Amino acid sequence: MAAEPIIDVQHLEHTYMKGTPFVHQALTGVSITVYSGECVAIIGHTGSGKSTLVQHFNGLILPQKGKVIVDGADLSDKKTDMKGLRQKVGLVFQDPESQIFESLVGDEIAYGPFKMGWPIKDVRDAVKGAMEMAGLPFDAMKDRPTAALSGGQKRKVALAGVLALKPKILVLDEPTAGLDPRSGMELLGRLKTLNEQEHLTIVFISHHLEEVAYLADRIYVLDHGKNIGEGSPATLFSNKKMLEKYRIGTPETVDILYRLQDAGFSVNVAHYGIAEVASQICSILEHGPRRDRYDTV
């Protein structure tokens, strides 16, 4: 892990519609760090400030109070190169249609590199590489009308449009929202490959704790604009008191282990992978009821 974080947020505050009857403080002193090559999840209930937080990472929202430093650039400094920052930090919104406006897939993905003034050959190479990384066959899809795409294909195009700029950091807001389970798992697999093999730093928001458990190295938990918890998935999912206090929920495998634990069986909640849970259940069945009381699950 790098000595200096690639994203460093210090005591960040943000208030919408200041000076109006509709004033709303979305962030209240949030501090987080993300290191190069990490995959970090940000979770919390609707309205906890997650989307407001990540929109600071590429300067869509600038700090009102506190510090946001991304790859050494202080976003409070008026001299910061925002164009360069947005090439380094790619943001994929929850609704892909909000960032797709070209009529053809290839033109949409090429838009960013063209705006950066890249040579035509470099643009074409970037588009082809990004489409392959996002799971879009280049020859079959480059001339496809974007209006005719399915929701899953639009999400892949939005992702490819960001990847074409070869960012150092990829930020995703609910990456599998609106996708069927098969398409969602395919996308998560591609993100995992980008993180582990391409060493792309990923920050993502999700309500789906199964995908958090699958992807994340670390998790930050937000509640009413404050970060209330941080740690590895194993650490946070083992903190039953916090999970219950803030009604965070758990992945299905963790829920099964807690139900077994509540029934008195000896299980390790930190070992929540599907194969690990299956192994623990098999051990219970093989060795008999190792439990403290004779309840049923």
C-alpha cells in the first residue's frame, strides 16, 4: 500500500441550497482515504451523502469546507487543473443515460479522447481497448445506435467511455443498478479484473452488500453525512452491534452465519465466502451440533 493516499478527504462538509428554506447539509465532517490499487466501497442508506461525496473526487462538486486531495491535487486550489483531474478520475453515474449523448456507440466512447486532443490513431486504439475491457465487441458494437441499446449495454458504454481516457481512478455509483443478475455478475467480474490485473483504483457506491463483499478491500459506512465505520469487509460484517444499530444489513452468507451463531453453533462470521460458509455448514453436519444451546435456526 502506498505511503500517501491517492484520495485524501479531510473533514469535508457540503450544504445544498444555502440561504434558502430548502437548505440541506449533505456532508458533516467526512474523512476518508483511498490508496492506489485499492477497491473501496462506500455504503449507507439513501440520503447518507454517498453520491455527494464521490462527486468531489473529480471536481464536479468543489469543497465548501474541509480538504479533498486527489493524486496530489488540492481541489480547493483555484490553480488545480480540473481538465487533467477529470482524465485521471473517471466517474460512472448510476443512470448511464445521463452521460450518453452521442448517437453511435463508437462516437460516444471516443468523445472524451477527442476532447483531450488525442491523435486519431490513439483515439481509435483507446476506444477499441476500452470496449474490450467493458465487454463490448468492437466490430459488432462500434456503429450501433446508442438509442437502441439495452440498459446493460448502456451501462457498459458509459463505463467504456470513462475507461477510454485511461483513468487512474474509477468511481462508480451503483454499478449494477437496473441490471439482471447475470449482467450484474459479468460487470462485477470485469471490475474485479480491472482492479486486480490492471491495478486500477476503484471506489464504488452500492446498496448490494453481496457485491461489496465480492469486490471491496475496504468499506466506509456513511450515515446522515458522517462516516461511522471503516474497515475490511470481514471486520465490518463481524461487527454485529454496529450492523444492527445502523440497520446496515449483511450479505446473505453473513446472515446465514449469524443465524447459526444465534442458534448456538460455533461459526466464524469473518469467513463469509460461499465456499467458506458451505465448509462450516458441512463441518456442523459432519461433527454434530457444536452449540451452546439447543435452539433451531
